[in-house]
Amino acid sequence: MRWYINNFNVALQQELEANKQGAMLFLDDVSTQKITTILPNSSSESNPPHFMRLTLQPIDSSGYELIDICNMGGMLTILRAGVENTQPAAWPMGTRVLCAATAHGFKTTGNTYIINRELAMYPDWQSLTIDATNGTNQILPPATGEADNLPIVISNMHDGDEIILELCGTNDIANIPVFLNASKL
């Protein structure tokens, strides 16, 4: 579940490297306490059920990166970096850290995302990966050949999240692809 804090705007207390996934996020003590008070503690580092999306932005507002953080025993851990197609970058001490609404935050209703099969192919798992952050309404166009009839993995989805996935070109439940980490209803 995604959590927010209204009008949150603080300065980074320690620089962050471009490869920051799994790193600690250091803010002043008051700001850290403010986040850890409302963001439930997570016991799983690999897939915590609660997170907060933050914006890293230089003082001159010339760019930004979105990150997801979780509360790991009172410490802020960066779960994902470069989310919503932002470019991961190194950030110096003093960088602005904001909690603000983002484009994907508004993709819960009314928008339908068309999945690009070619971009969704994940060769290491021999599957298609569907990113839940693209919205709760998604369409998977029909497969064009036998090689495209791969199992499906849904990423960035947490307990309690829902997604409506329309599988085009399939009119029989027996022909629905295998879901490796989700249930068919």
C-alpha cells in the first residue's frame, strides 16, 4: 500500500549514489520520525507491503528522480530507484526530498494501459512481466505466435492491490496463460 505525507519537503542529510536500491535514506531525525510514525514497519526487505514514493530534486529544480522507500525497523530503506521511468542518479547532501503526487498515482481509474509484448518479455524467466504501477486497468494484446504464449508475472503488486487485466484474443478460459504469482478470478 502506498502512503503519503502532505507538504513534506526536507533536505537529504547524506549523499546517495546512482545505484541506491537497498541503501538507507538519511533525513533529519524529525523528518525520519514523521515518516516512520505513519509508514508501517516492514518485515520483508524484498517485497514490503507498505511504501512511500518520494521525489529527489536539486535546489534549482532542474531534474528529479522518484524513489520508493519502506520503514525497516525505524530506518528508511530505498526499495526502488528510478521509478515511473525516471533516471537513477547520484544526489548530493542537501538535495530536496519531497512527497508529492505523481502521474502514476492518478492511474487508478479511467486510464487503460496497453501492454507492449516486446517490452514485457523477460528472457531470464521465459515470461511476460506486467508492471502493476502502469495502472489497475491493463490490456494484453493477442499473441502473434507460439513463442509469445508465455507465462505471466505481475511485478510491483502488493497484498490488497487489484488489477484488471484484459487478455485480448482469448475467448476460452482454458487458453488463458499461466500466472506465476497471481490468481485468476
